[in-house]
Amino acid sequence: MTIVARGARVMLTTLAPADVERLAGWEGDAEVTRFAGRRFGQPAGAWRWWERVRSDPRHRVLGIRTADGRLVGDVELADINWARREAELRIRIGDRRFRGRGLGRDAVRAAVAYAARLGLRRVFLRVDVRNVVAIRCYEAAGFRRQGRLWAGRRRAEGVSDMYLMVRDLTPERAASGWGG
């Protein structure tokens, strides 16, 4: 486990094989999957995912750990476009005992700082319009709503509209509040 970024209350680390089982276990928690969806589908899917992302230069998946090293969530810079220098941010606080304590906000800020160190200029995310807690977290970390992605016919399946939120990492744009 290597520490790649630190927040005020969390550290972001590389994942170890033992962590994959914890990540897969969180998929049984309806609070995790309500907004984040299922990543693996089945236990064997977690190992296939792990093999794929750890060797993919377009993904960085990190564990969110407390100061004592406890794995409480994960954050991902997904589909990194090195030419455009941007990536999608995904985050989950999987351990229910640590939700609502500001660790997600701290992890988002640490992930953004890590993305900037990688040379990325922009980080974006998609968030369910009903996920008010997450939206406040992202806004506190400097993300701004860029648009709304309409669910359309998918609403009948329980899928909601999403906000596209953007955080610009270039100093001049970040200082001006421009998110595009």
C-alpha cells in the first residue's frame, strides 16, 4: 500500500488484493448501490475488474483510508484522456460507519489535488440530481454544475437525471470560477 495523496482526515492509497474483497462486499449495501450502481455484478467480477484497471493507464483506483489505515471507500479517476488531460471522478464511501463525517469531501479534495499532480486540467463527474448530499460535497470541493443529462425513457426503470459537474484544475480558470 503506497500513499499517493493526503487530505486533512484521509489518505488515498494504492489498492492491495485484500482490498478487492472489501470493495466487492460493499455492493451488498443498498445505500452504496442506490447512487453508485453495481460495479462488479458477482464476486468473480471484482477480480476481473481489478486485473483490468490496475494495468490500464487510463484508470487510477485508490483506496480511501482513515489515519489508522482502515479502508473506508474508494475513489477512481476513470477514462483518463491524456490528450485532453481530463478524467471522470467516481467515489464511494463503502463503510457505513464513516458516512456523513466529511471523509468523502476530504477524499474528493485529495483526489483533485492528485489529478492536478498527474497533469490533468479538468475533472468531471456525473451525479444523480436526487443525491443532494453528494452535490453539496462536490460543490464544497470546487465542482460546478455544467449541465443536466436527461434520463428520458430510462425513468420507467428508476434511473434519474444526472448533473454533469466539472472542476477545472488550471489556476487561471479555477480562480475565476469557470468550470467549462
